Amino acid sequence: MGQKKHDNGFLSQRGKVPAICFFILTCLALLAACQPVLDIQIALETDESEAILGKVAYVMGGDVWIYDLDAKQTVRLTQDGYNSHPQWAFDGSKIAYRKKDQLWVMDLTAHQVFPVSELPVEWFTWSSSGSRLIYFSPGEGLIIWNITNKTSSTVIPISPDYSIENFIWDDLGETMVFNKGSVVDGLYVVSLEKLDLEQKDTVTIFKTSNMREVPLLGEVSPEGHWIASWRWDTEITFFEKEGLPLCPISVPGGQAQCTASKTVPSGEFLDWSLNGQLAYFTIEQNLVVADPKRPSEQLLIDLAYQSSIYPAWAPDSERIAYSATSVGAEKSSAAQNQRDVCVQRRIWVVEVVSKRLHQLTNDERFCDELPLWSVDGKHILFVRLDKENASLWLMRSNGDGLCQIVPELTPKPEPAGEYGYIDWPAWWDWWHPDVP
């Protein structure tokens, strides 16, 4: 799949962190239908045995489209202009998406489309089998929905006694974790919870009533063995500038090992490798690799003043792609003062062992964001922004063969904040085969 499951669904960590912060601070203060139009005009009959790059679902003009990277074929799926957040099922046969604030599913094999919930849905993801959707609705709670018989079951109902949010899903291990907040004996308690999808039961990984160590979720490692989270001291108001320590904790629980360096508490600044290493950008713009099993921290490269974001491990765990400004470029905050100017980042790759840097893009007309590897590690898909448009581009992992594959993502995404954050899962998702 494409984007990470901390934002896939569609609530990004940058969107979620303020929500829990507001909820916590509020509790502390208290204590002191639009019908579908399906227009599939080209059958999706790509031979999956020959597929290498897969398919991209994207939003253009408020509608969901598909581009087949191998067959070079485009299909328009909706016609009403109210759609966003496309997300592939793991076998590529279905797409879930949001129509306004409701959740819908499109079966590409049966050419059928149907609603999942009539109530607003804030987050959703697929099970690895593609037979179930897990979603959260403020009006229902945390729900598992069966695609086959179109029935739902409630895992965690809505209750005035607690809040649940910040859902993160790991594709490989079918692990889901989230934050839970409640008031116990006059104290506000925050915990990290793990959901057992089969048993429909939760296990507490970490719990605290100390408001100087509130856990904010980052990302789950492949196979679900580790959870990266930050420890937030609620007396720190501007933690995006000051940073927070990153504290990996093992599943099913144990003592967290916090890093000495501090990072921006957002999933866009870290990534797990397939072999269980954690790469992240510090507040000082250093790229650090940590092994939670030791634990250890290794400074990979110093990227001071390069406004770096979106580290992405290659499948071989030997390279990391990321987005950063050129050496000597102005800080991103200066650019962000102009609403019509994006951050002038480029796509880079660093070799982990040799620490050799490779700048792959360098077109002054564009701002390059969110590099993602193909499953075989031979290609990189990324976003390009300019004053008028956002588009998707593909290139080989050495920068050769650069080509545009999606001409526009519209409505146009608007960067926000000092780092120019965009909730990219609202606009596109990449499905590719499991085997190179």
C-alpha cells in the first residue's frame, strides 16, 4: 500500500495531536446523503502476475480516478465531485473512500458501490484480507464492518466515560493501536491500547495519570512488535518547535526507551524499516536511525536548515528516501508566510551504510514531497506542487526516467504550518503487489 496507516485512513498525526491535546486540556480544566454514480468505462483487467508497479487511486475534481502504472490506463470511478480519501483493499479489488463525510465502498470486480455508514466517519482502514473495514464514527464508536454480508459489529461504543482517538494500523501484523482517555478517581488517565481484531478485545500497552508523560502515537513497526510514541509534558505548549522525546515501546507492553534527541510529534518525520529500525528527523534536522532492541541512536546525516520531512525506508532497509530543501536554501517558514508558495524541497536518497547522499530531483518550478518506494525498490513515486497544481510523478530509484503519471490532484491541496504539511491520504493511495 502507499501511505502509512497512521494517516491511512485519513486523519494525519498532525491533525490528531491537537485533538487529543485539546481534549486533555479541557478535561484538566474541568477537573480543576448523496447517492453514488458509478461510471467504470474501462475494465480493470491487468494481469496481476505481470504487475510490478500496481495502481494509484487519486482524487481529481473531487472524483476518484484510477491510473494503472503497468497498463498505463486511466479509469474514472465517480461523477458527483464530493469524494476524497481513497484507500485500496489489500488485494486491489476494492476501494473505500469518503463521499462528503460518509464512508463508501466500490467493488471493482463486481462493479458495485454501496454505503458503509450513514453517519459521519472520521477514520477507516481495511483488514489484510480485504473482507472487513474498521472505522471510527463519533456517532457509533469503533466498528468492524463485514464486506460480504454487509453487517457491522461494535468493538468500542461511544461513551461519556472515555474518549478514543489517534488510530494507527499496521498492515503486516494486523495490529491496531489508539489513545484512550478517561477520568478515574478525579484524575485524567491516558493509555495506549492495542486491538485484537479477531477477539474484538483491547489490551493496555501503557497507562499514565502523570500529565508530564502523556503518550502521543507515532507509528507501529512492521509485524506490530513496536510502537513509536512521544511523551508529552502538558506544560509544554509549543511542542512542534521544542520537540518531544521519541519513546518506542514493545508490544504487548513494557518499559519504553526514550531517545535523547527530540523530534516533531508527527508521523511525517519518522518511518520504520522492514527489519525493525526507526529513522526520524530531529528538531535540529538530523536524520537519526535507532534500534529499539538495543536501544541505540546513530546520527546518519546532518541536514541543518534543510526543512526535511517524510523519511521512507527502501524495502531492502539499506536506503532512505526523504524530502528536503537544497543545501543553503531559505528556511521553510519564510516560504510559508506566502500562502501561494510551497516549500522548495527536492527528493533525496541516503545510503545507510556509506552515508552517501543522492539528490534525485532539482526542478525549480516544483516542490517535491512524500517519496514512496515501489515494492521492488526500483522506483519512487512522489508528489510535485507548484503555484497552480499538485501532481504525481514516478522515477527510477536513481532519478532516471522521470515522468508525470497523474496530471492533477484537485481540489488543490494547501500546505499548512511551518513545514508545509498536507494531509496527502485525502488525495491518493497506491496499491502494489505484495511480491516484487
